[in-house]
Amino acid sequence: MGTAEDTAKVKRNILSQYDRKRIKLYALSLDYAGRVINDFRQLQENAEFFWNNQTDEAMKTMFTRAFQDDNEVGFFMAHTKIYGIYLELANDRQNEAIRPIILKWAPKFFKAARKIV
């Protein structure tokens, strides 16, 4: 039979492994947030892939962020301009940028995340 000390050691080891995985997932999220925004900017800046850049404001102010809280680790992409909602949703999403970029990168992100967990 194990002692209370043995049980505490096992608990510490489990928590340590969990913490290491969360740290790795957050680092992966930071990496992919950078990849995603760089891919978007390259497509939009060089070819106006998603919409016509009239002022470049929408393109320059798009951003990604990695996050972690008690239950989740990941990243997101968003507009800072109010008219970003229009760009994403108007005219049956003809100018959307966020969903196509995320759909492009999500399989790669999840594959890498599965290797961690």
C-alpha cells in the first residue's frame, strides 16, 4: 500500500504533466496566431484577395490573439473596425476573410495540438 506521501507525489507529477501540456498548447497557439495573421496579410496586401483595399485600414487592423483560461487554450482572429462585420457577413459572405483563413489553418493546428495532448 502506498503512503500519503506517495499519493502526493503522484498528484504533483500529474499536475506537472498537465501544466507542461497547457504551456505547449499556449506556445502552439501563439505560433499559429502569428502564422494566420501573416498569411491573411500576405494574401490581402499582395492580391486584395478578400476585398478591395480602399484605405488599408481594415487590413492593417485585423489581429490574432492567443489565449488561455481555466478550461481553454487557443487563438482567434478579429477585426477592430466596426465595418468588419459588414466585410465578413454582407452579400452572402462574399468578402469574408476570417472563416476562410481559419478553415485553412485549423486542421494543421489541431493536428499539432493532438500530438501535444
